[in-house]
Amino acid sequence: MGLEGHIMSNFSFLLGQDDYEQFAIPCVEAEKAFSISPTMCAMATRKAFELAVKWVYAADRSIQMPYRDNLQSLIHEPTFERAIGNQKMLDSFQYIVKAGNITVHGKTRISPKDAMFDLKLLFVFIQWIDYSYGKWYEKRVFDPKQVPCVQQALSRKEVQAKEDAAKQELAKELSAKTERIQELERQLEESRAALSVQKAPRPPMPDSEMDISEYETRQRFIDLDLRLAGWDVDSEAEVVKERKVTGMEDHEGQVGYVDYYLKGRDGKPLAIIEAKRTSYDPKKGLEQSRQYAKCLEREFGYRPLIFLSNGYATEFVDDENGPSRPVGGVFSQDDLQRIMNRRREAIDPRTVPVNEKVAGRYYQIEAIKAFCDNLWKGKRRGLLVMATGTGKTRVSAALTDVLMRARLVKNVLFLADRVELVKQAKSAYGEYYPDWSLCNLCDNKHDVDARVVFSTYQTMIGAIDTETASDGKPAFSPGHFDLIIVDEAHRSIFKKYKDIFDHFDALVVGLTATPRDEVDRNTYDFFQAEHGVPTYLYEYKTAVERDHYLVPFYNIEAKTKFTDEGITYDDLSEEDKERYEDDFGEDDGEGGVEVPDHIDADALNRFVMNAGTVDAVLQDLMEHGIKTMGGEQIGKTIIFAQSQKHARFIVERFGALYPKLARGGFIKVVVHSEDYSHAIIQDFKRKTIPVITVSVDMMDTGVDVPEVVNLVFFKKVRSRIKFWQMIGRGTRLCEGLDCVDGIDGEYVDKKRFYIFDYCGNFEFFREQKNDADEKPVTSLSERIFSRKTELVHALQSSEFTSDENLMAWRDELVNDIHGQVASLDESKVSVRLRREYVEKYRNIKTFEHLSDIDVHDLTGEVAPLTHYDGEDEYALRFDALMYGLMVASVRGRTAARHKTKIRAIATRLKERMTIPQVKERETEIKLVADNPDYLDGASLEKLERIRMTLRDLIRFIADSTARKMVITDLKDPVIDRSEGREFDTAEHYEDYKQKLNRYINEHSNDEVLRKLHYNEPLSGKDFSNLENIMIHELGSREEYQKAFGDVPLGLSVRRIIKLDHQATMKAFGEFINNHSLSPAQNALMNRIIDYVEQNGYVQPEDLARPPFDRPKPLFLVFGKELMDLKVCIERLNANAMAPIA
């Protein structure tokens, strides 16, 4: 006990007790670090806390080691949580971990108050250890005055040096953590043997001993979130807590207190935060926060911005400009100041002229104006559908310029799904606006402070968590970007990279050439558009046939026997049968050769490369493709191949057929695995060679080479988006290009391009009007986690609860699922955005009974975050397969496909009996492989035993699971060929009549529509405006005629908007007044008036048909008055049919 008396510390009592040696000095050192740097203190506190947690594992044999050995897993292990027995203390552990993590992984600093609170939480945990295991426990209270102080002040530079050294040391420790759990357990067993402690027979530590305020803990979590956004929470120059406000409406004399009052650099309020309990909807504080904002408005002359937070979710309210909306977190000071500036400076973007040097075509200007009009109506997202080759990048750049000059946008993010597209977009923006600062995040060197940032989705996800700005603060806070541009927007992006759009609070404009009308409804929902009604539409057909901004394609559809039917042995010639036997034959074990009777067409170009098939395609291209140089050379061509091996085989066969051309670099492969693919693409764009590129998923989109005149579809495509992207590679105009083709002979200026389709793609999309539903792409870890969750849910049924073995297995599954949730890193944006779910399922008690909603949340929100790292991938794949069979079993499904795969695996293992590990499990392997009924009706216990028996053996057959590649050379004749067959190029968007109805409803106050409704004559200008709307803006003349036939424009519109009642009566008033009508005539007259009022008009010839021919034909009822009635009707119709003189 002697050392304790010499050190003034809250933790000095530990130094005299040998059992606490493992963590005693680190606790004291954490306290010492406080006076040097609060940030160092937070790092040291986390380290001391981790050592103390591991000590508890060593001391208490009732606590089981988790599957993973990181700190998050340790503190969320169910047996550890039960040992602690106090949820408030368990919650406090997250603060220690999070505070330590943000100091290690970023440049965020910790304040003295936060560091002191951190030490206090560590002290409470150490008190619990002493209370639970100590021999000489006595109640102690944390005393801030006991925190040691260093007398000599250190310079800022010295402090920074010490912090950096501490971070490097901790990083070394983290990177050195490669030992397996077994090694850690061995160390703990050694510690257990040395420890003389036993858990003291005391009741659980009461809350009063905890000395932690729930309010204080909640407040500290919000403080940390503010720090992550770059706020100095300890400086009242930036953040004031509990700021008093007076003058509340309807509460005379009452004062209120703003939870957090965030200041600008001028000391005036930028925003307030209203904090609510985690169990409350953050919107619960909306009206209260608006009252506070109004009080501040009366004090300062403007209303501050509002955030509502419950710790899990944050809502943002710009009370002057619209309702609340969810955001990824509190914005930085710079972001908030920019929003406040926007309030004062922004102008109507519709009044800002478009830079026509960048986007000067009429439809480009219309697209920009359509987005701006949408924005001014309060819609923050818009979808621009424009055919490939019509300048979507130009439109996005010019739109950005308009919004910047309108003072609505400063920081912009451009997202694309491939690095090549990112480079291309950045290059284009630099050409259009050379004065803008631009940044490509995919480069090693980049400037995150640039005004326009270009990135792939994958890179941006990582950058949110890791990138820091020049001032050391997080680069990409939730409010950093004002506009996000999404290149080629479609559903899979918004599912896979949803976190980007949830994190950033920005306007979003989506660019796409081919949205799907029926299937891809989620894309329209995301962009706040009606299904099938994009913000702006400019179709390929319009660009080609009316405006001539793009060139048409000429499709040559061909089939070879093998690409259409596959390879059938009996159909081959004797010579080819011999070659087939050599290439595909396998030893049958009896001295003979076994060959497959048939090879499916789908295997061709995937697992079977046939020289005859490739030669036929290449010869067709070289003989019939569009040529240049007076017909001497094939024009620039892109061949879309099935796989990288297929692409290389095509180049190899080209070399065999045309060796002189191949030697000169005439043809090149462009695939991801080639280091020089980017350089080849640039050469293809700018130089004379290569003339032919063979691409696999690298030139389908975003590569613009106007000289391309031939495309070869040598792969099957089942995505309409991908199909149109590929077509788009040939649509550009190319003035001055000399061409020779079989249609027009020799000519100058590109008129068309050829598409050689050898895989039935055109035929597929003729029959398949809409894409099939895309299957969601899920990771292996996600599938395993989800299937385990479903099993946990199923096993709580009364059918299984009486089986002790199954219940024990359920507990194992729960522990694994819970451990995955517990180990999630809260510093990652994907985890922060789902904090509500993560925190809920970190409580082991939640798994006692899972509801259907719990399963939905775990599989939908939590599963994508999980990762079974450090495991044998082959074993995990087998786990996923077996868990899939188990889920099918409890649901009563046959799962024939799963069983077939498992039997095939066991059969391949049976062939590896020379491997000792496989031989050991021979009995179980043979039971699965040789007994077709073994898996049928198998119990969950049997299936789990199979999983455990075989999972570690899968690696021994990994090489045999890959299908063997066979290269052969069989004659493959062309059996069908057609040219120029009709293909509907119109995308299937909203019906023309629906669009017209929607337009009329939205523009009911339009002057032309008003005149039509009240039967007022139209001027020539009115008719010109009406024609522009109906046959240019809303569709084409062909669409109008298809919908309305030969009915004049005005009458069609008036039929929709109907006629005003008084206007109708006035139109027929003269006729009624000039004739003394009989009761029968009056009755029929009323019927005519009602009809005209409801339908806008009636044609004189219609009067002879229903409903005007009953009870008597109209000419019998009116007689001589009929001619005057027809004149009256013609006069009424004329107001909508021809302009006034």
C-alpha cells in the first residue's frame, strides 16, 4: 500500500493491490495525460479501459470469450453484460470507446470537460471491478481536484508532438493484433491461474454508486457529434448550452432554454439544437424549437436554423424555407453560414440565363429550366432523361453554373460508378469552366476543398469517414455539398450507396439515358417524380428523326448454329466429332472416353471458346462493316465481349485471320485487369490506332468516340439500361468522316452506324418490353447474418422450444449475431446513420423474442453493416449454403437447388480422401454424397452437424469448383441473318394523354387555357403557344395524332378542361332567345348544353348519334331550327379552332 500514499490520484488505490497490476498503472497514466492534452487523455483512457475489461475476462470464469476479440465485441458479450448487470454503465462504455476512437482516427480534439467526463466513466467502471472482485472494497467518489497537474506548461507544438506519438504507438498496437482468439484465451487462462480473486458475494452495484447522470451522458454524446462536425463545444464563442430566450408567443413572461445555441464567427446565432430522449421522435421538439427560433428572430432580426435530435436521428428545419427533413447530422459552422448567406443572396434560378456556349441546344436549355422550375416549386430532386450522346455532362455543368450564379449552390459532388467516367467528367468540366477548382477523389493527390468534387460511389463512402479538410476538420460534413449530380441514375445505386444520399443534405439531379418505366419505380420515387414522368425527357428518336443531333443505327442480327442452339455431338461432321472428342472427352475409368452429348449455348464464350464461331463474327465485321479511307479499312469498332478470356481469345483469333493488321496494334483489349487500359482508351479516342477495341464492361458507357461506326454485340445483355448504353457508343455525329457502306456506298459525314448482334439482344428486347426485376446484390456476410437471424426467429416457435439442444443452438446463434452488432464501428457513417438499430440490438435482451419487425430491421438495416472478417471464404460460402437450407427447412420448402449443391460438394470431397483432414470425416461425407435421401427431411441438428463437419474442408476442393475452360475449333455456320429489322427506339414513358392532363392541371391559370375554358377567341400567338406546348414540349406531332387523331388542338384541350357553365349558356343563348322552343326541343337542348359543357365541344354530325337520337332523331325534333343550331355550334367550336383575324 506504500505507493498509494505517494501519488495523488483517483486511481492510486489500485497501485497497492497485486491483482490489479494489469490495469492499475495505465489508469494512473491516463489521469496524468489529462494535464498534457485532453486528447491524449482520451486515448489513454480507452487503452486503460480495454485492459480493465480484459482483466475482468481473466478474473471471472463465468464470462465467455466472444467470437471476435475487439473491444466492441468484448463489452457486448452477453455473459459480460450479465456480469455488469447495469444498463446505465453498459451504455457509458460506448462513450469511452467512441471518444478514444475519434482521437485516434481523425484530427478531432477532445475538450478538457469531455476528457474529465471520460476519466469519470473509467473510474466508475474501476469502482465496479473493486466492488465486484476486490478484497478491500470501499466506496469512493471521483474527485476532479485529484486529477494530477503538471506544473510546467507545454507549448502547442510539444503537445501536438506527444499526441502524434501516442497515436502512432496505439496504431502499432492495433496493427499488431493478429493473434487468434485461441491465443488470447491462452493468455487469459494464464492470468486466471495467477489471479487470487473471486467474485465478491455482493448484490449488484446500485445506481447510486454509479454516480452517472443520464442527462449528462446524453449531453456528452451530442457534444461528440458536434465535434465530429468541427464545432468547439467548450468555447462559448461557438456553442452555448442552455441559452435563455424570452418573449415566447402565448406564454407571456415565460422564458425558455435552448439546448444548444450555435454561433457564427460574428457571434450571432446560426442554428439551435433541440435535444430529445432517444425514445422520442426528434420531431417532438419541433414546435418548441420554432418558438425559440421566433424569440431569437425578434432579438436579432432573423430566424436561426433548427436541428432536432434524439441521438439516433437528426432533423433539419430551415423554418423560412420549407418543412423539416432528415439529415445525416449537425452541419459545420461553414455549412450553416453558407445556408444563412443563401437566404439573403439567392435569386430565382429561372431568371439566370444559361451559358449557351456550354449547353446551347434548345433541349439542353429546356432541361436546365425544367430542373430550376422544379426546384422553385420546392422539389429538391430532379431526373433528367436524355438520350446517350445528347450532352448530359454539358447540361449538368451548365446547370451547376446557373445554380452557382443564383447563389443557391457553392459545393458540388459529381458521382459516377467508374473511375474512367469520373476522369472524363472532370476533364469536361475543366474545359467548360477553367476557373473552377476541381478535385478527383479517386486520384492519390486531391484537393477536398475544391468547389466541385468528382468521385466514384465507392470512394465517396470511404472519404466521408476519413477525409479531412485543410483546417483539420472533417472534410465532408452532412451539409458540405449543396448539389449532388448522379451520372446514370438507376435503382441499384440508390440501394447500394444509399448512405451517401442519407448523409448529405443536398439538391440531387439524376442523369440517365434509359430509365425503366414499370420495373424501376424506385428511381422515380427517389427523385420525387411521378412514375414514368421524369423532370425532363429528350428521347433518342427525337434526336435522330426530328433534330438530327444523333445518327441512327442499322442493326444486323445474325445467329450461328452454336450461339443459337449450342453444340450437339450428333450434328457435327466426322472431322469435327474427332476434334470434339479430343477437346471435351474425359476418361471414363474403363479405358474409354466419355464426351457430353450437348453443350448449351450459354456456355459458349464463357467456358467454351470456339475459334469457328469467333472467326465467323470477325469475318462478317471485316467484310460487311462500315469502312473508311475510301473503303480500304474497317472504321473504328467496339466489340463487346462476354469475359476477359473471351476478349483475349477474340484478339488472338483476329491475329490468326489478319496477322499483318494485328502486329501493328490494329486491335486491343480493354479490360479492368490490364494496367494500360486507360491509355488504350485515350489512344482509341485520339489516334488512328487502335481501330478495334474489344471491351469487357469498360466501354459500355461514358466513352465518346464520334468516329465509331461499328459495334459488335458479342455478349448477351439482359439489362435495358446496359443495352442502350452500348448503343450509345455509336450515336455521335462525326462531320467530315469519309465512309463506305452497303447502303449508300461512299459518302462524307457519318450517316449511321452498324450494330452486329450475334447474341439475340435485339430480339430479347423486342419481346421483353421491361427488364426483369433485379435481384439485390448482397454480400456473403450479409447473407449469413440474415439467415442466422431468420433461424433465431423461427426457433422461438413452440415447435422447437421444448428441445434443449435446439435452444442451446439458438443461444449460440444469438451470441454470434449480437457479437456482430456489438463490434460495429460507430465512427463509420454507415453505422452512425443506423445508430437507432445498432443501439437497440446491442442489448442482448432484445433477442429473447424477435418480432417480425425485428427480423425486418436486422436483415434490412443491420445485416449490410456486418462483416465476417478473418474467416476462410470457402467455409463462409458453405455456411451460407447450409443456413439457406436450414431456413428453407423451417419454412417447409424443398430447397432442391441447395441439396444438389451440397451433394456435389460432398461428391468432390469423396475424391480427396488422400488428404488426412478429409479422410477423418469420410463417414459423414459418404452419407451426404451417396445417399440421395440423406438431406431430405433432415433435422436442423443433422444439418448443423453437416455444416460443422464439412465447412473447413471446402478449401481442399476450391480448385475443382471452377469450371474448366475449353478451347476448340469447330465449324459454326451462320444459320440466320437479317438487316435493318424494325426496332422500337421509343422508351415507354407516361401516356401522352396523361402528360397533357397533368400539364393542364398544373397550369390551370395559363391565359390560353383560361380562354379555352371560357370560350373566348384565341389569337395567333395563343395558337402558336398552344402548338409549342402540345407537339413540342409534351410530345411529338405523331404522339398527338395517335392520341387525338385529326381533332384540332384547341378542341382537344377544351375537351379536357371542359367549358364554363355560364360561357356555355351564353354560346347558346342567342339561339334559345331567337326561337320559341317546344318542351321536347327544350329537353333536347338541355341535353346538348350539358354535353358541350362536359366535353368542351360537339361536332354537328355528332347530333345524329347517341345520346341525341332519343326518343326521336334530332332532325325530327328541331326541323327548320336545325340549321341555326348547327351554325351556333360551329361558331362555338371556331373559337378553339382558328385564330381571330
